Amino acid sequence: MTTAEAKQTQSDEGWEPRIVAFCCNWCSYAGADLAGTSRIQYPPNARIIRVNCTGRIDVEFILAALDMGADGVLVSGCHPGDCHYTSGNLKLRARWALMKKALEQAGVNPKRVRLQWASASEAQKFADGVTTMTEQVRELGPIERQWQ
């Protein structure tokens, strides 16, 4: 999505939140795929970006997604202890509070970001996370990009 597309979306009536979901390749992305093949319904607001591991997620990824038009960011990875790379999700979990604080200092409501754990067999849990995130961001309204 380009910045121009994001601005167009902001000005349209009937606003719908745009959620960027960073999903771990080994668990949550497979869970999202299972949700699709199982025909589990969840809002179409999420755009999934597959990453090798949630340990790779940095606050810059989240700010870039918000800057490019997302109204919220969902990070979904393996359960603690189940990381394909042993400790990537644990490293993310350790940084998460700091990342939320950094986002808050950048003027982003921390409710616009969410971290969840969903394994490859937890399609319903993934779908519920997307639904929860979409509803939460819908209540917050369109994001005001004041950091630009």
C-alpha cells in the first residue's frame, strides 16, 4: 500500500481498519493458512506478512506499517518454548514492553498493537486474534499520523 492509497482510504466514508499481521512462518502463518482451508471466518481487514520468526520484529517494522497506512499491527508467533529458532519469540516477548513504550512515545496508542501466540494447529485462535484486533482498532478509529 502506498501513502497515497492510505490517504485515499482515510478520506473515504465507510472507513474500515487496516491491520498488518506479522506472522511467524512456522506457527502463526500456518495457523492462518489452516483458518483459510478450514473456512474459519474472520474479518478481511488483515494483511498478512510472513516473517521467519517474530524475533525479527522490530519497532521500526511496526512504525513502517503504520506509516504506510495500517491502523493497527498484530504480531503473531509461536508459543513460548515452541520457537523453531529456539528463542526468537522469547526475545520478542522480552522487547515487547519496550516496543510498546517506544510506540507510545512516538504518539501511537499502544492499543493499536497486539502480540499473540498461535500455533499451526490453532486456526481458530488466530482468527479470534484478528477479530479482536480489528474490533479494537475500529473502536479507536483511523490513526492520526502525527509523527510525519
